[in-house]
Amino acid sequence: MGIPGRGTVSRAGYREYINSRAWAEVRARYWASALPKGCYVCDAPRRPGMHLHHRTYKNLGAERLMDLVPVCPPCHDLVHHAHRTIPAAARHGLWGATKYVRAQVHERKIQRR
């Protein structure tokens, strides 16, 4: 996977981690915590299939619960698309792209799929 907590993860390592028991335990801790459960981007309430989105990959494998935010699958796709394709969204990294998409959705400039 790379070095946990150093942001050196490969695509294959990321997939391996996301399918690991360690990630399942992090997810379980998040959902059992007092942290928000609705979609950070569109404010949809928690429902089956909700994702936990990494605000940064810097701590991947050693993430704190505060490194994560819940997002519904359509918003998760929007965030990663914006991060890859919109310079203004990607300027401040993955978390910047997440906040950019949230603002755009709330201003109804982006429609969720």
C-alpha cells in the first residue's frame, strides 16, 4: 500500500486498503461516533451505501476520524471528477475540491446525477 500516514499509496494499494479489515474497522468507528452522518456535500441523510470520503490521503492507513466525511455516492463521484478536471476545485487538494463541490451544489450550479 505504501507507508501508512505518509500519503504514498498506489492505486492497487488503495483498493487493497479499502477492502481490508482495517478500513472496515475505521468505518465502523466513524459510524458509531458522534460525527455527522449525512452527506457533507448535499446534506442528504445517511442511507445504505453512504461512503466515507477521505479529506486527504496523507494519513491513509492511519487516518483519524476527522480525516473523513460522509458523502452519498453521486456526490462522491462529483468530488473526484471536480478534483481531476476543474483547476479551481483542485487548487487546494482533495478537501478543497470537496468544499468547492459542496458550494456549487448548494448554489445549484451543479446538479447531482
